[in-house]
Amino acid sequence: MPMSHSTRRDALRLMTLGGLSAPFAFRAHAHSAPSETLLHASFGAGGMALSDLRSLTASKNLKLIAVADVDLSRVAEVKAMFPDVKVYQDWRELLDKEKSLDSVNVSTPDHMHAPITMSAMQRGLHVYTQKPLTKTIFEARQLAKVAREKKIVSQMGIQIHSHEVHKTIVATIQSGVIGKVKEVHSWSGKQWGDRAARPDRTDPIPSSLNWNSWLGVASERPFIAGYYHPGNWRKRLDFGTGTFGDMGCHILDPVFTSLALTSPKSVKSTGGKPNADSWGLDSKVRYDFPATKYTTESLVLHWYDGDERPPADIKALIGERTLLDQGSIYIGTDGVFYTPYIDTPVLLPVEKFKPDDIKHQKGENHYLQFVEACRGNGATSTPFDYAGPLTESILLGCLATRFPGTALEWDPVELKVTNSPEANRLVKPEYRQGWEVTGL
């Protein structure tokens, strides 16, 4: 006799009762047997969501049941690929009605990552959430806490974490070939910011778009065509996290992994400042981190984006090589490691090192790793116990850009900026009335 959905889910969930994962242990939990097919839903149907769906459904062990997108003009391609998929315009309705789900992906604008992810986890669903994990620091802490408590299989969408180049960087740094790392310079040439004021107009809302649901937890405001939806929300303070939040989770991921960084002691911005509505351009942010086994007594991390780059003396460390548009330079006590983003890393000076000093690793499929972990095979590599602390640190850098010239002192235990009440008020989100989510 076929197993009913309720019996099936109960039986699968019993498999997660074997032990609680400790913070920073990065151990995934699963509630599906390897023979099971995951019943899956997507929050988001176009853009990055469509890319995520193509990658997740490459597994024969995952079946897409439903999608939710506030803009129904963006679901045609998903419907063409999966004719039987159910389409919702309200993510809350999807969660309420689709009782048979095992897993979801959250591939929406940043401001909705935490509300949807938390709501899914409260229902016991495994979650693949795009980067940055959340829009605010408090949300990141809470998602990691609940995923741990409920033994949820979680993965943040920093797929390059599983790429062979990322894993090679981590293995090489941790081999000690450049000694203890004392300083890192990282950058991205993207420009997800805007110096202009918000246009003073209101445009007609497309009939396909539920604007109120698109705003979600954010405060009400007029619709302005092209200003927020579908892509420019990344530039806006209330919806995205600018270049730093968008790319920092990718480019600083190998820095955090290889050096086993914890929370920073302080963060200071000397670059571009946001205006009333949009993130700034040309960020310059300095972090001071406590020591780890892979660093000197302290570790200084510099971030640059837009047109900003490391200073001339740091650029000189890579010689005549072109400083590519995104990447990092690790400065160790015994050498330098130049790691262009998803490109061939180089140990410097070249004459000092042998070819096998770079510890080449094999890559994995980040998406299928999630699917298999949900089925009880292996673990995810960026569960929220890792992705949450990484996101917290990235968002502290974003926060610092709003208070240029002030070194924000950070207490990770209390989750508090100790020397700026104004900055500390932005650690937690303010949700619009009627959109509150338990745990956030």
C-alpha cells in the first residue's frame, strides 16, 4: 500500500532524531531515506530562482511540485519546463496548502530571504537559500539557531564554495605554504549602488505583479517602473545589500573558510556612503579579526568594490599581472597568494614555490550536495551554522558603510554594536505590520 503523505513525512522526520548539531560543527541532518524523491517548492520563478531550479532538478531524486512568484509574468519558463507545477502568487499560501513538501529553495530579493526561510523551517522543511542568507544580522543569527534546533538540512547559495578553485584556495592556505596570514585584500568591481535620489513619481503597477506582496516585510511605497523590480532592488537599502552583500558572500567565503575566521572585533568604512534610499558606491571597509591557527596574532581584512582597489604597494605584490575584476590577495609571513575569483590562483614570488605547493582539489556540485544531504547521503558544506556567521560579518561591513569614519565595535555574544546606538538599531529588522514572522 502506498505511504500517505502524512505517514511518509512522519517516518522521514524520525530519521532526524539522532542528535543535535553543535554550533560551527557544520553537520547536516536529513529526514529522507536515500530511496525517497524529495518533493520540492521554489520561492521565485525567474532570474536566479530559475537558475537554481535548473540546477536542483538536475537530480532525478528531486521533483518540483510548486513555485511562488509575486510577478506572474515570470513563471512562463518554469511552466514550460514543468507543465504540472502548481503556481502561487503568495508564498504564504503555498506553504499553507502544500503539505507534502520536503524541501524548498528561497531565491527572492534579499529582504524576503529570512521571512520565507524561517517560515519554511518552522514547518520542518529543508532549505536552500540564496546569498546573502539574510538582509540583517539578527535574522542570520536566528536562522542558524532554528535550523540547528530543528535539525534542518540547510545550504546557502554560494555555489562557488564547492568549486575546485575555492577548495584549492582553502587547502593551499591551510597547508601553511605562505605561513601565517596577517592581511587579506579582497574586492569586486560590481556596482550595486546608486548616488541619485529616488525618482519623485508613481507608475502604474503591471497587472501581473502583486506589488504589496513584492514589498513583503518592507514599508509601503509607490511603485516606480524599473527602480526596484526585477533587478535593481539590489541597489536599494530596504531590499538588497549592495555590492558588498551581493558579492562579499562569494569572494570572502574562501577567506573565512581557509582562515577559520570568527566574528570581527571591529569594522570601519572609509568609502562611499548610502543615501536615503540606495547603497553607496566604491566601498572601502577594514575588518579586524581575532587570531586563528592560520593567522598571525590578529588578521586585518580589507574590502573594496566599485572603482576602489587595493593600494599600489599591495598591487605591486603580484608583479606585472593584471589585477582582475574580482578576487583576493592573501599576505602571509612566508609569501603571497593571489586568487582571482574563480580563476587560477598564483603563489608569489613564483621562484620561491613549487607547482605542487598549490594543493589542487576536486570540486563538487553544490546543488546536488544539498539534494543528497536531504536524502541522508553526506552533508552540506554551507549549512546555516556556517552561512549565518559568514553573513553576519558581511552585513557588518554593509552596516559600517552607513557610518563612515567610525570603527564599529562588535560584541558577537550580545549581537550588539557597543559604541554606536544608531548603528545598533539597524542590527535587527523592522517588519511591516501584518508581515511579522515568528522567531524574527
